Amino acid sequence: MASSWTLSVEELMVRQPLTVMPQTTACQAITLMARQRVGAVLVVEGERLLGIFTERDVLRFLAESADRSWLDRPVHELMTANPFTLPPRATWEQARSLMETVHVRHVPVVDDGRLVGLVTARDLLDSYMEYLNRQVELRTRELREANRRLEERDQEMRLHMTVAGRIQSRLLPELPPEFPDVQFAFHYAPVDPLGGDYYNFATANDRYVGVLIADATGHSIPAAMVAIMAHTAFLSSARLANQPAALLAHMNRYLHGLTDEHFVTAFYGVVDRVGGEFVFANAGHPKPWLYRASTRDCVVLEGHGLMLGVTAAASYGEHRVPLEAGDRILLVTDGVTETRNERGELFGAERVEETLRQTAGTSPRNVVQTLADRLHEFRGSLPQSDDVTIVVAAWH
């Protein structure tokens, strides 16, 4: 269908893209991008294009630079110089093929050395959807038959997604590992048959037991594919099961370059049953809570790190906390704290902490089920909008 489409880049492009001078600082450029809600600025001198500075560059410098001095550097020192460009007469298919081949989302449009616009992946997607809508309008006489075929195809796709969801669920543990001094419970509820959340356990030996919780950006099939990649990356890291920071770094290197524009947040922690402590590392995931039975208080387990898959050079810090009898560790994906009710309110961290305090003296299964029930009650008549995963570890 798209091969016969002759829409040109000139008809799709943004004719007045956001531009900056070469001496503009990176901080100023990022501020402009945030204000205009765009993912890139073009660095120009007159009408001549010098380079492009994108949100991906920002993520790269955040990951690779220990300080933030690069924010004060002129953008021409940080930009991608001599970027790939397209002429205004290029077709939609040529633009799509270029973006897919060189893995970019923003391509300047240049005519005889003069910058005339910018085309983005979103422009291509939006225009393609408009094209599909026009095709439907032009074929109104075939609508009834087309609807019948679409319904059959939709039913088939739903069946395929359901089957795929069942297959994906087999990658997740059916039951948590059991030890006399540490118990686990979990709740997993994807919003679609295929989910982007992932959790797993690692028991390399009797002393250490590890728990992973992860969340791929996006929803449905793309997120599910990334979650499956995360599963493979986790299994390939088995020899590092007792080293949280090293395990996340290994998973990150595995996923880098495979997930396209999707990334993975992850938290991995290890219970040392002999040493009586919890060792953990965080890769951009919501911070878990530790309930202290001795003080009846909740402590946020602080830890920072870049999401998995952004850059192969990312490294992760490792943290340790002692465990005492009765302590509980609660891990969630952002589908928990970001659940909204009919008034638009977030469930938030405070309600999670309140639930943990009220149920901490009960079984891990009850903690998990109570939190899941309260999420459902809080949401009311609204449908679930994101995958929800809850994992609880109880130390005896």
C-alpha cells in the first residue's frame, strides 16, 4: 500500500524547526527543547545546517559524564555534525527507510545547501495514518466487507495476542522460591495480554536469593518484546546473581542496541541469608520500600542508575542495608504509584507506604493482595491503564 504512495518530505516536514546558534550552550538548548516539547534542535549558521542536538545526545552525556560541566559547553561541541539529511523531494518511503537504516528519529531537510525544514518519525507516522484514513474514505462502497474482514482479523489478532500472552507468562515464575527465613509473594497484572513488566528470582546457592523487577517503556507488543529481551538478558547474567551492580551492568550491555527507542527500568536485590542483609542496585526504577519491624517505619531504598539499554557504558552503584526479624521489602512498577482514580488523583507513594505499614505484620501474600485490592478500589470504574507488578520479601 505504502509503495504506491507519493507523498513527499516537503509535504510532511516542519517548515520552521527549532534552531540555535553554534555558541548556544547545551543547557540553553535543552531548555528550549523542553519549552517547545521537541526532541531535537538544529544548529545553524545563517541558513547553513551545521549539526543536530537531540534528546538521545542528552541521555548519552548524562550517562557518560560524571559532572554536569558539559551543560555549559557550546552546543556545536556536543552536536552530531554533518547529520544525515533529505531533499524536500524525497518520498515518504525514502524518509522512513533512512530513519530505520541509520536509527534516527529526526532528519533535517536541506535544499541546495539551505536548511528548509525537519522531518521526524512522528511526522511520518501521523501522515501515514492520515493516508490510511483517506483510503478508507475513498473506499466507502467496500466498507461493509472491509469491516467484516477487519473484525475477523481483529479476532484473530486478539487470539494471537492471548496465546502470545500465555507463552510470555510462562517466562515468569509460577511460584516464588521458599526458604525458612525469607519468603516472597508477587502480583502481576498486565494491562494487555502482552505486558511490559517483568520479575524473576535467582537462587545460585542456599546463601543468596535474588529478586528482579523491571518495566519496559511503552505498552503492548513493543514493550512485551523488550520485556522478553530483559528475561533473556537476566538469564544470561546468572553467574552474577550475587552481585547486583554487575548483573545490571551485564543486562544493560546485552540490551543496548536491541531495544531501539524502548528502554527498561530495573531493580535487582539480593538477600544474604547468612549475613542478614539486603544488597541492591537500581537502574532508573521506582525505589522500593523497606519496612522496619523494630521501628514500624518505612524507609525508601535509595539508589540511582540509568535505565537499561540507553548506553553500553552505564554503571551502577551497589548499596547494603541490614535486615532484622519482621522486616519487609516492597518492590513495585510505576503502574502502582501512577494509578489514577476518577478525580484524576494518583495513588502515589504515601498510600503504598500506608498499606505496607498496616499489613507488614501479616504474610507477604496478604501484603501483596491488600495492595492490589486497594489499587482496584482506588481506580473505581476506570480501566487499568498500565501494567502492575508487586513483589514482597519478608525476612524472619
